[in-house]
Amino acid sequence: MAGIYLHIPYCRSKCHYCDFYSTSNMSSIEKLVVSEKNELVLRKQYIGNEIVETIYFGGGTPSVLAAIQVKDILEVIYANFNVVPDCEITLEANPEDLAEPYLSELRLAGINRLSIGIQSFNNEMLSYLGRGHDNSTLVNKIKAVRNAGIENVSIDLIYGIPGLSLENYLTSLNEAMQLGIQHISAYSLIIEKNTFFYKLYKTNRLKEAPDDVVVAQFNATIDTLAQYGFSHYEVSSFALEGFMSRHNSSYWEGKKYLGVGPSAHSFDSISRQWNVSSIKNYILNMENGKDYFEIEILSEADRYNEYLLVGLRTAKGISANYIAEQFNEKINNYFARELQKLNSKDFISVKDDRVTLTRKGIFVSDMIIRSLFFN
Ligand code: SF4
């Protein structure tokens, strides 16, 4: 089983917290779609005979694509790959783009899951984050999505925003529940370099939310969503039964995926590949038959690090037996030593063969995973 990811690096405007590469100049969209369709055909051998079970349009903002462009790309995929009949086909969307007839056209094109960048239901926070929508727009857009027959809906929420109270955050979570959302990706706000927020931060016009507030909001996410029957299946991901993201789960299970478009990554357990990030160079290189990606063959240490990176973020965790079987003695000794330290600090739970993060550990997952990396 394998997945296909299509990168659409355009955004109508830049959110104050976002450091992803994207452009608001849409003049190259048509050419990009042609290049991505060509790349799909050129790289069909990468997937080989494996069955494609998930397709994901990510960005940027893929909902800047016209429905006919989404349909054209999906037709190329169906013509060149073995796609499973109940393939999960997700499109990341900005709420502003979700209107009729676009929604119905997307559904007819094959989109059966939307991942919507909501971030908050609180008007003050939405304006602070630089989002172009308000609460009433969001509620109406989610109703329109349902009316169009797209039942599988994920939203992103951000906690730890300066000035966001626990009470206001809980109101956002509860509002999402009242709207029947089945999947939530909840992220703590990080002040990244090259963002508007970073400029404010460096000039003392923005103070990060205190750690205890951020931890309280993270704990409230876990507890509130558990009350509504959500499982916390990955550090930032919560889902009702049957609604876990199959695409993201395939990354965490180390399955093969083909990434198409500027800066898209591909992985086949032996190597990692990444495309050039500039839209202009990607299109030019595709048009002129030039190289458009770099490739790295994974060493044994890389494969071990990759296994930790993707596995430890999930509720299933990693298998100590797998590490013992797959990796050399040096790596195993290092793993056992570091694991013991983390276990004694209550960051990690070890039950039989499975190693998982404790709730305390989930909050500092990046630090834990880095400390287990073998260099
Ligand atoms: S958060 Fe999403 S919509 Fe906002 S700039 Fe980043 S990629 Fe674009």
C-alpha cells in the first residue's frame, strides 16, 4: 500500500505565524498543474505495483485550485496507478474557498475528505493570527461542506496563542464538537523565524504564552476530546473511530509515498527524495527535462532515526523487538541506555515490546525523539 502527496504552494495571503514557503502570485498555477501531471506520469515506477490507498493535496492552500484542475490531476493518477476503490482523497482547504458550486464539484471530482485550516473559532484570535475569516463564516462553511455531501472533515486548531484563555480555547473545542467534526489536528503556536509574529517577538511586541498555560490547553484538548469519544492517536491528532487520517498514518507506519510538486518529499524506506522548492525552477526543470529532485540513500542510522521519528509520535509507539532485530549492536546499546534515562523521568512507558510516550512525554516529544537519535 502506498500514498501520493501533491504539493500546492500558493496562499491568498500570509498568516502571521506561518513560515511555510508559499506565494500569493497565482500566475503559474496552470503551468504547475501541467508539471505535476507530467511528474506523476514520469514517476509511476516509484510506486510500482503497489496499490495507492491515499491521495493528499497539501500546501500552501490547495483549495486555490479550480475543481477542474483537481479532477484533471486525479484522472492522471487513476490512469497511471492502481488506486484502491475506497481511496481516501483529502484536500487541505481554507474556509474562504469553500462555497457552492465549488464544493459539489470537488466531491464529484473525487475529494472525499477535507482538512480545513480553521485554527480558532474565536474572532479576536482569528484576527490576531491574520486569518481571513470569522466565526460565522466558519460555521456556515462547515454546514456547506456537509450539504455538499463531504462527510469526512478534519480541522486544524491552534492553542497557546498569546492572550488566548483556557475558557476561550475550550469554547472553540466545544464549537467544533457541536459542528460534528470527526478529526482534529491541534498544534501549539510556535514563533518561527521569518514570520510576522517573529518580528513582533523580536521587538518586544509579542510575548509567548506562559508554559503552564500552554500545557493546560494541551491537557484540556486531550481530556475534552476524550469525553467526546476521540482517540489521541498521534501527538497532534485526534479522531473518532474510523476517521483517523489514513494518509498521515501511512507516513507514521513507514509506508511508501510519492511526493509530487515543488519541495515535495518521497520515501520508499531505502531512500528519501525531495523536489526543488522554487515553483519557477520546478516548472522550468520539468519543461526542459532537467533534474528536479535530490536523493539520499538512507544509512542504517538514518533508518533507525526515521523509525523513531515517525513511530514515537503515535499512540502505538515503537517496537523494541523490531529495533533489536533490524539494527546493529551499537544502535541497540545506545537505544537501551537512553530509553532507561527517559523512563526514569516518566517521559516514556515500556510495556512488553511497545515503547510509547507518556502524557508528560507527549508534550516534549521533539526533545525525546532527538535524544534517542543515533548520530
Ligand atoms: S497557515 Fe496555511 S494558509 Fe496560512 S500562510 Fe501558512 S500555508 Fe498558507
